[in-house]
Amino acid sequence: MTMARPGRRALWGTAPGRARGARRHQALTAWVFCLPFALIFAAFMLFPIGGSFAMSFTDITSRDLQTPWAVGFVGLDQYASLLTDPQFLTALTVTGLFVVIGIPVTIALALALAVGLNTGGGKIVTVLRVGYYAPAVTSIVAVSVAWNYILQPDGLLNSALELVGLPAVNWLNDPVWALPSLIMLAVWRNVGTLMVIFLAGLQCIPKDLLEAATVDGAGAWRRFLSITLPMLRPTILLGAVLISVGYLQFFEEAFVMTGGGPLDRTLSVAFFTYQQFGVGQYGRASAASYILFLLVALLSLVQFRLLRTKE
């Protein structure tokens, strides 16, 4: 007598079959809930990113929007022309100086503030934490109005310089001082964000280690170098990457305060890209934006290599 082979219904009735069916049902339910976000993300992120990447290999301009069939494929010509364009090279130099000077100053100042506020207590420390973080959530319009008043030839900063016998400086219109002025503004705006991140990292360091080092005779500076700083490496890496992405894309400061001048001394890569879009050079602007993306990726890679925790 031969036994009947189990049918499909019998297989689904087994425990493994029910488990597989439950997993499929959960996956289907998850995709149904994710579908609205996936569609919006594809429409407003993936499609524009893919379109801009494709445009960077063409000679598309604003005139070609009505005749897209007239767009020509130029390969890497847009990238090559940018790397020989004096204005774009100036923008690269300005962005590089902004990053090389701004990032170390911001990290050092934020770390010093975090260490100082972490060792104190009471309401005054809470007030200082809020005060240092306030610029990070302040509107760029309000910030620009305040700093324009401070940096004007007859502004607050020059008045303070004259009180101590120093000459006044035309901060925003002098080719030498315009970029340092924007760096000073960027540091002031971003130091609070890094300070909060570093404070969180400092509060995760076991106090037992610091107390043991104190008992062994280590001073404050030795404890900072041998315990605090090594254990903050992941936190410093996070802060460095976040601030680097923002500084490489700096745009608002130059757009609001100087308009890229004087003599392109505050013209960033992001500002250059904005200008190219403004004059209808869409292929050129797309190529510039992907060069900037490559710079962000390379700098982040270098920071991960230098600051990652060694096992």
C-alpha cells in the first residue's frame, strides 16, 4: 500500500510552512508601509541624483529644456574644463582654506569648552551650555544681520579695536580679511554643536579610570592625553565628519555676507555651482557638484583612517 504524497495544503499546515508564511506576510506588510516613503524618496532624491549625474556628462543648458533631443554627450569634458577653469580652481582653494583652518579651530574650541563645562556644575553651567549651543539653531538671516553690524567698518569689532589703539579693518570687503571673517562666523555657529557631541562623549568615559590615574599620580594634562583623548576618538571622528561635510559645502555665509567677493576670495565650490545653475549651465554645474561630492567622500575616508579606534 502506497502512502499519498502530502499536498500543498498539508505542507502549509506544518510548523516550518507556517513560519515561512508568517515571514512572507511580515515582509509584505513592511513593504506596504514603506512604499509611500520609497516612492517619495525615489521621486525627489534618487531620480534627481541620477539625472544630475547623467547631466554632468552632457552639454545641457537652460536652452535645451525645450529641446532635450539636442543635448550632446561630452563624456568627461565638463570635468576637464572645470579643472582648468581659473575661477573654479579659486573656488577649490577657498573651500580648502575654509576646511583646513575652520575644522581644527572648531574642534579644538569645542573640545576645550566641553571639557570645561563637563568638570563644572550648577545652574551657571547649564546656562553656558544653552548659550554656546544657541547659534547652531539661530536663523542664518538673524546671524547675518548681527555679524554684518559687528564686521562693518564702523561696527562693533572695529570700535573695540580702536579702543585698544589698533587700526580698523574692512572685514567683509578686504580680500585678505573676508575669508577669515567667514571662518570666524562659521566657527561661532558650529562650535556649539560639536560641544554638545563632545560633552556626550566625555560623560561616557568611566570615572573609575580617571580616579585610578589620579591615584597613580597623573596630572590633569596627562589624564587628558592618556585617557580622555583616546577614549574620545570615536566621538571626535563623528564630530569631524559632520563638521567637514558642512564646511566643504559652505554656501550660506558667502551668499549672505559677501556674495562670493571681493575678487572671488570667498567663492566656494558650492557657491560656484549655484552660479552655474543660475546662468543655465546645468551640465557644468552638475559636474562641479560631483567634484564636491568626491571631495567630501575623500575627506571622510581620510578622517576614518586617522581617527578610527584601533582594536
